[in-house]
Amino acid sequence: MAGRCGSDTGATIFRVTDSKVTAALRLPDAESALQLAHIHHELAATE
């Protein structure tokens, strides 16, 4: 998932396992976060 944090223009992708955030990756903008999230989603679908 990607979302805006505060008033800056960065975005964060969170990994959630068993209803807990287990990792967070900060990216410079929402477009970068959405691209990475899409790639991760596609890879996960092939496992």
C-alpha cells in the first residue's frame, strides 16, 4: 500500500504480515511507490 505522509510529497510502502506492519520503504513520490507496489503485487501473484 502507498500513501502520503504529512505535508511532504514523499510516499511510503508498508508490508503487513499478520495484521502488523513488518517493513516500510520511503520513496520520493507517489508514482514511484505505486510502480514498485505494482511490481511487488505481480511477483507475489506468481508465487
